Amino acid sequence: MKALQTRMAPEDISEIIIRAAGVIAQVQSDLGRGVTEAGPAVWVEPEDEAQVAEVMRLCDEHGWCVLPVGAGTQLDAGHPVPRPEVWLSLGRLNRIVDYAPGDLVVSVQPGLPLAALQAHLAEQRQMLPIDPPVGAEATVGGVTATAASGPRRALYGTLRDMTIALRTVWAGGRVVKTGAKVVKNVAGYDMTKLFVGSFGTLAVLTEVTFKLRPLPLHRETVFLSGDVAQVQELRRRVVGSHLIPSRLEVIGGAFEPPLVSGSGAWTLAVDCDENPSASAAQTRQLLAWAGEMGMAAEVVQGDAADEVWEAYRRQLLTGEVCVRFQAKPSAMAGIAERLQQYAEARAWTSRVSAGAVSGVGRWSVAGGDVPAYAEAVRFCRGLAAEEGGACVVERAPLAVRSAVDPFGPAPAAQTLMQQVKRTIDPNGIMSPGRFVGGI
């Protein structure tokens, strides 16, 4: 592969890019940002898709490894990348390209902060219904490249479900469009989903089109506290009922009230995005069950409910390491309890949140060292495997992701994934080694 050729000096790379592409390019002496060992590399800031394509053509021609970057909030995920020569910043591609409120469809560039997009959509009483636990400055491109999602997937699905079209630039500078800017689009292979969650290892995203949802008419969350057995029983009742939770999370550990009511307590957080009367009916049923079972309950509505879920996001981010695990939804509370016990035995600060419908959870910890964290990842991976699931490192320092495979055992489709990589990026210049199985 060209990417394995003798490395060119960053100053020479920068000069070639500036001269040939007319792009802002500068040598920075200590680029690392958690994705690689810090060292000199070229920081490039294209202003449009044409400049991205020209930079990609040059990189492929010369065999320079490329790492696409947004706000950098997702760089502490995935395998370390062996010293990319070119860091392709997409921060200047930050516009809303097209927005059709009547069609519930929006097209945006990857450098736009997710929070800015949500604020713009809210003016039309619409939203992109994702709530990933990422930094406030996270960009659309970053969350799309990592397929980030949060508790709202219980009702609305994942970002992969909401992404209906892309514009991408492949190695060599070829611009490829996938999908279509209409919600009903079923012709041919769905190439769009191939790039969502590919960690920048296939192509550079230059435009993303999402299908949207109306903002809820009313917001209401009920926090029901008790022991794990009570939470499991209540979860069983909710799942088997007519209730429609937009979030259904088993929460424990060092979260602040009302997320967790006290030391050793567990909470089932049941969120509702229905109208006021439907929300009230759901809350009445939950409170009736809580009364029967001897569980404490707290109801939070409107902006206050949004503030609690924002606090949830911030608190999950305080851990030094965060792993994402998935298993059968019925097993999630039990896994969460064992993870919390594991952390308490080591006097770690631990927060665990387990999707009681989605079967996806997160364990955020602080207080350990690299070998201890690596062992904790293996422990979580073992628990998930017992229930037919898996565990990946969602966020961790470079040393931890060097000590334990962030993705775990290679999937059965590994050979197929490698073939796709070779087809789209034959010279292996796109974020080499960062994805599952070292792709």
C-alpha cells in the first residue's frame, strides 16, 4: 500500500498541499489528541467539498495517511492510528445546506456542531432525536462517523436509521453520493449505512441528510427508585404494557439526584414524549406500580426534565474510561449491578446506565490505572458475552486503548469488511487501523 511508503517531512507535505490545492495547511509539532502519539503533522482546513477532493487526491497520490477531524470529541475512541501525516479538519464546512421543514428533512455539512443544528431545528419545533453522551461541541460529522446514540434510541432508533443520504469524498478525490433526500427511498443497495459508524476509515463525509421528528408537545420523566430486583420487575411491567417510553434506562452509581436517589439505590428512568394527557396517564400507571412495589418516585416535567437528561450526559462524560455494552434487554439490569459491584470493590467512581429496551448500556469509571482499566474492559466483555452481547471501549486514554482491543474479538464479517475497505480505499490512507479488526 502507498500508505506504507517512506514518510515525507511535514513541511514538504504542507507546501505541496498549499501549492496544489490552495488550502490552509500548517505544520503543528504536537498533534496527537488521544488518537496517536503526539508528533509533527500537517493540519489542513478545506473550505468546501472541492478542496476536500483535491486534498484527498494528493494524499492518495503520495500515500499520506489522512485522519478526518471535527471538534475532536470522538478521537478517544477506536484503535490508535499510526501517526497520520494529514489531519483533515472539517470545521470550516459548517453550514446547513438545505432544510425543508415541511418534509422533515435537513442536509448539513459535517463541521456543524450538533447543538447548533438542534437549536436551529427547534425554531421550527423539530429535532434530530438523538442524545449521545458526547461533548457539547461535538459535530454532526463526528457523531455520524461513530454512529453515536443515547437513551432516546429506545423510541426513535439510531443515527443510522435517521441518515438518509450522504455526500462523501473517497481516496483519490472521487465524490460519491449515497441515498436520496427523500424519506421513502428503497431502490438499490443502502450504501448510506455503510459509512455511518465507519470511524473515518472509508471516506470523508462532506454532507449528511437526516430525516427529522417533531419536537414533543410535552416532556415528562418519572424516576422510580429501589433495589435491582424492584427495578427489574418494574422494567418487566413497562415492557409488557401499552406504555410508550421514549427513554427507559436502569441507572446506578455516582449519578446525582434525581437520576439516583442515594448510595446503593437503583433507578428506572421512564421518559415520555407524548402529549400532556397521554404523559399524565403513563405517569399515573407508573406511580401506581411504584406504590404497589414500595418504590420511591419523582416526576420531572418540561424544561426541568431536559435539564436532568443534560446533567446525565455531563456526568457520564466525567469518567476516565467509558465502555458501551449490549446484551438482551432483560439481562441489562443484572449486568449493570455486577459492573457497579466490580467498581465498588476497587473504590472507583462509577456510573452505569443500561437501556432496558434497547439493550445498550454504558459504564463510566474513574480512579484506576491502565492495567486495571484493561482488566475491567475484559470483565465487562465477559458479562456481555454470557448474554449473547458485546462490549466496546467508547472513550478512553490512548494508553488504555493500546492495552486492550477497543472492539474486542473480530466479527464474523471481518473478511467482508476488509474487502469493502480495499474497494473504497485501495491504498489504505483513510484512518488506517482505527476501526474494528484494525481496518
